[in-house]
Amino acid sequence: MAYIISIICIGTSYAIATLGLNLQWGYTGLFNIGVAGFFAVGAYTSAILTGPVWGGTQHFLNTTPWEIFILRVLD
């Protein structure tokens, strides 16, 4: 049951992002990349928070965002 709920949550997030882009770009013709930017920031934050922490929590809190990005890419 938890798997089905997680799939529904992911699908709902994609649907909200898609509807927002469709309203702005499809109906009005405005190209706004802000919606995609917020979606990307949320996805990046989710990947950091759910990923493994190699050096413990203290090591994770002392790293810079660029180091975290490199670790995420290498993972």
C-alpha cells in the first residue's frame, strides 16, 4: 500500500508541474522557466535528503553545496 501511495504522490507532483507549464506556455505563450527551476530545486533537495551520508551527519553538515553536488553526481 505504501508503494502505491508513493507512486500517486510522484504522479501528482509531475501533474502539478505539467499543468503549470501548460497554462503558462501553452495557453498564453509565455516562456517561464521558473516552474521548472522550482521543480529542479525540490528534486535536488529530495535527492540530498534521501541519499546516503558517507561520513555521518557531522561531515554532511560541514560540506559546501559544490562538494555535495560532486558527491551526488559520483553516486
